Amino acid sequence: MYICKYNFDINIQPFFRNFIRRMSLFRQISRVYRSKPCMRSMSVNSSSLTDLAVDEDGIAVLTLQRPPVNSLNVELLQAIISAFDDAAAKGCKGMILTSSLPTVFSAGLDINELYKPEMKRLTLFWKTFHDMALKFLTSDFPTATAINGHTPAGGYAVAMLSEYRVTTKGQFTIGFNDTALGIVPSAWITDLMLHTLSPRRGELALMASTMFSPSDALKEGLVDDIAEDKAGAIEKCKGFINQFNNIPKWTHSPCLQKIRRIPLESLYKYLNENPNEVLDQVTKKETQNALGEYVEKLKRRKLERTKK
């Protein structure tokens, strides 16, 4: 039988002294990064489109406030990016998205950016939308969304980009209805949807533009929790963010990017190889016709409400 003989005739004390010294330094650095305070202010960034407020625990709440339905146009997307950067610069430990509107989180992409578009504006719109997506997918701090009303299409894309979603109870729907408007979602969107739901359920929901009630959204995995009202949803989002209190901040973005590697790689591939894919699709005659029909439907609904 072969016996391996190790030579332990070495002085190990210097090794342990160095090890203990390194661990002490690591603990000091960890405390700095874990407890770095967010500059407290009840309104650190406010515009006509968004409001960024920070609580005493350093959690930022970004409220979308573009009536009537928080539709995402260039300016609102830019405001979200700006607020995201402000929260990061101030050292906030997390950010929650919600809406100031009582029945709508976000109706999605602004139809006026897509229907009969001016190409320069449309190009800027898509670039800004993807810049916003990258902020979430590579975030240095945890993000969550408190859904408090209707959340179709691009509205749910914004919610899905965050790491945790809580919906309120109510008579509204959540999900992707892009195909119903004649739009095929980008590969990174479908990958993110399949990452969020089970692949089979995500496939069926995307293909059929299925919209879910809050309870069904919870059951299927579109959201992680449900609350009675917006305040309750925000509190649950804060609970999620507080789970990271003892986690070194520098681990968040690398870990998040590994976990969401497939949709993130799809997004980078789209930006590098197919940046005009959606632009070409949106400007197709068939898509413009479908969008035109949708615009007319919205006009009829508005007229009917006016008559009442």
C-alpha cells in the first residue's frame, strides 16, 4: 500500500498571521460597502414625468407620473434612466418602481412613437428603451416593481426587467399583448419572458398575447407576490431589497448578469447585429395597419367615455 508522507516541518505561524490580517481587512471593507448610506432625501429627483424619493433606510422609490396611462415615450424612458443613475450615484441600496396613477402601472410603449413614426425619432426611441433595459439587467443594486394597475406589453417589460414584482389586487391585467398589435417581440424579450415563466407557459402566453389577472399572474409566475394595495406592495418590495443588507454590494451586478445571461446576451447580440430589426418590423405596412386599427379603437373608446 502506498502511503503519502507530508512534510509538516514548516513554520505556519506567518501564514496564519497573514490570513487573519487579510480577513480583518475584508471585514472592514465589507462593512463599508454594506452600510454605505444613501443620501437621505424625500425627493432627490423630481420631474413632471417621474419622482424619485428615498426613505430613511436608503431605498429609492421611483414613481412614474405621465398621465393618463404612463405610456413610455422617449422622454419618460430618459427620465427613468436619469433617476436610475441618481439612485446609483447616491449609494441607494435598492430601487422600487411604481405608478402615481390609481388604475395603471404603465400601458406600455407610447403608440405615438410607433404609428406613422419619424425615423430619427423612432431610432432614438428604441435606443433609449434598450439603454433603460441594460440599466436593469446590469444593476449594482436590487430592483423591484410595485404593480398597481394595468400592465400590458412594454409596461410589463419594464416590470419584468426588475428582479422582484409585487402586484396589488384589482380588476386589471398583466402580460404581453404584442402579437395582438402585429408586433413580434425581440429575442431578448422572449428570452426574458421564458426566464421568468416556465418555457412552455411563456411560449403560449407570448404567442397568444395572453393577459393575466393579478391572481393568475401570481399563479403563473409573472409576479412574485400580491398585496392589498400599493402601500402594501411597496412594503413587500422593500422586504425583498432588505434581504441583501448583509450581502457585499459588489457581488450584485456580476451575479445578476450570470443569472440573466441568456436574455442579456440576446440583448447585446440584438444591439450589435440586428439594431434595425424592430425598426423594419414596425414600419412594415402590415404592422402600421394593425397599429392604425388600434389607434382608431382607442379613439372610439375615448369618444364613448366622453358621451357618458
